[in-house]
Amino acid sequence: MQGKVAIVTGAAGGIGEACVRALGAKGVKVLGTGRNAAKLQALKQALEGVMAFDFVAADATADEAPKAIVQGAIEKFGRLDILVNNAGSFNFGPVDQTTDEMLDEVIGISMRAPFRLCREALGVMGEGSSILFIGSTWGIFGTVAGGAYSMAKAGQIGLMQTMAAEYGPRGIRSNYVAPTVVRTEMTDAFWDLDFFRRGNHELTPMKRDCTAMDIGNMVAFLASDEAGFVNGQTIAVDGGMSTTRYVAPEALAAVRQ
């Protein structure tokens, strides 16, 4: 991984920063991107002397963003080997309560933006490269109130699988990481609410929460040559929630009112 170059979108957020740090620990130079230039600058300062990191502040949904981001990686680091599509919108709700504005936001950030960034990146990526999507377990199983969010995350799986077939012969692998809920700024408002814990924590057969570094470490592994024959796969990092029928003892023992 030494000397390879990655782009991480949404780099200043919890999972994005974890991806940056996990890749950096393997010797990868990272170009971070996102809308908040101040947060990206703070991250650059925090990583000074730790790893090679720079950034391009850009709204991933803007028409000119893909070219600016990819050119930024080439200009700053000379190449591009890894693309981590992490930026997203945690805007969810029942279909009948989803407005056009909500729908357009989710599709723009989670489907249109990564599609266009992949299209731009593929023009400069060579053999041994890796494209990753940070999706969600909500993209691999149905859930109440998933709405546009679940649709977009499932759509990313379709794009990932298509690119795995199309560009695998060029030595460019594509994979999808499906985290369970991780406590970040995006989820903090919901974290301690009863309905949220019942629908997530009490259905997970692990005694701890998933962390952002759990996701970052999986990304770093999938981007490395150690995962050189892993292509077209959806990897859930969810403590077993998506493949078991686990229910926490306290939930099983709860008395109905």
C-alpha cells in the first residue's frame, strides 16, 4: 500500500476520518473531500506528521465536483489507486412521508454523486486499483422507514456489482461495505432513543457498539493487495445482525403493556 493514493469523500465525518486514518496507517496518501473546508483543514492539521493528507473542499453533488476532486488527487499526489465513496445523507422515512426534496437530496448524494465520481476516477485508475462504497445494512435488507435511504444504498450495490464485472478485467476491484449504525454526528440525535436502540442494538449479537474504526479497518483491508481477489462483494460490518435472528435477552423478557 506504500505510495498508493486514495480519495475519500465525506472525509471530515466520523467514518470518513476513520477511513483516512486506516488507509494512512498502511502508507496510503489520501485526498479528502467534503463541503466543510474548515473541518478538512482541521483534519489536515491533526494529521500533519502522521500521514500524507490533503483536501479539496467540494460539494460532491455539484456538476464540476468529480473533475475537481480527481484532478486534485493527481495534482497533489500524482496518481489515483483507491476511491472510497463515503459521503451520504442519513435522510430517511416512510415512502408516503418522503417529499421530493428529501428524495432528490438522497439520490443526489448517495447515487448520482458516486456514479459521476466513479466515472471520472476510472479514467485515471490502473491495474491494482480499488473502488469502495460505504453503504449500509439498510441496503441489504428491508427495514421500516428506510424509504429513499434504503433505495439509494441498495442502488449502490447494483452499481458496485456492475463495475466489478465491467472493470475487473482491467484489474480494478469494486466492493461494498455495509456498516450497522455507528455513533457519529449523523446518528447522534437518534442514538439513545428507545426505538433506535430496539431496532439496532437489541438485534445485534455483540456486546459492544460498532465503531468508525471498524469500518475504516475493513476499507483499508479491502483496498489492499491482501484482498486482491475480493471483487463484487457486499461485506456487512454489523456484528451479525443481518445474518442472524438474534434478539437481546432484555428484549425477549420485556413485558407487553
